[in-house]
Amino acid sequence: MDSIKSDGIRYKIEMNICEPKKMTEIGDWFSHDTSAIDFGSLKSNDINCGGWFDKGTPTLISGTEEELINQFKFSNQVFAWEKIFVFRISNRSSRGWIPEMYIVMPMKYKSFWTHIDITDIAFQPGKVIFLNDMKGIYGETDGSKHLSFNQSLKNEKGVDVKTFPLKDLLK
């Protein structure tokens, strides 16, 4: 969350991992293929989703939970290619109900190891930011090849949840 705008506010951030019902055959796990799926044209009934992750406190591989304030970390063995990451952000500092904000991010690029860093998120109640055109950079760290996404949402404006074509994924 944008630290300037979120100072003193507690946000709960949850994640759901979805995938199209008809996915591309993986083939070579280590190639840098780009998915042929047009994620912008998918309908909600073309996609399967799991559940929201651990109420904003992800369980680490060690089995312990880590309390995170205004951030979300997830590390696990998920082959991210053609997955759709859905983040739900809710304002927990208010006594009244404030509509959640969502960030929806399809993963179009194949990589065995993927790192995503989304920054400068300004809370937009009742809005969805659809990151359908994110570009990643392939690199290498300590001999391991990976794909990194570093995306600032500083000037991103969301669309209304009610008009978002995949709004059923947000439940």
C-alpha cells in the first residue's frame, strides 16, 4: 500500500489463485513462452478459482504464520504461467463497511520462478485494477533464472466492480 496515503490505516490483503478451464499444454517448463489466451475476453464461467488465502496472514513453508500490515507475501511452489492472481484489499481501520478494492493480474509469461512486486497502491474502494498488460523482465540471481514484475500503481485508476467483466471471481 502507498505508505503516504495509508499512514495509520490498516488494510487486510488476501489472494486467490484462479486459472482458465482450458489452459495451454505446458511443454518445456523452462522456456519463455507467452500464453495465447486472451485473458481480457474470458468470462467468469471460463475460470476456476481456489479460495482466499488465510485471511491475509499467509502460512509460510515452515508452518508458522507471519502477521503482515498493509502488505502480502506468498512463497510457494506454484507454476504461475496462465494463472490469474486476484488480490482483495479491505480497509480494516473504519467502523463502517467500506467496499473492497481488487487487483486482478493474469500471468501470461512462462517462467519456472516468478517474482511479483506491486507498489504504490492507493486504496480505491469498490474498484478493480486489471493488470492485463504487465511486462516482466527475465533475469538471473545466484545462478537461478527468473521472471520479475515490478509494477507501480501510482496513477492507475480502477473500474467499478459492478462493471468488471470478471466480477464473479471477486466473491
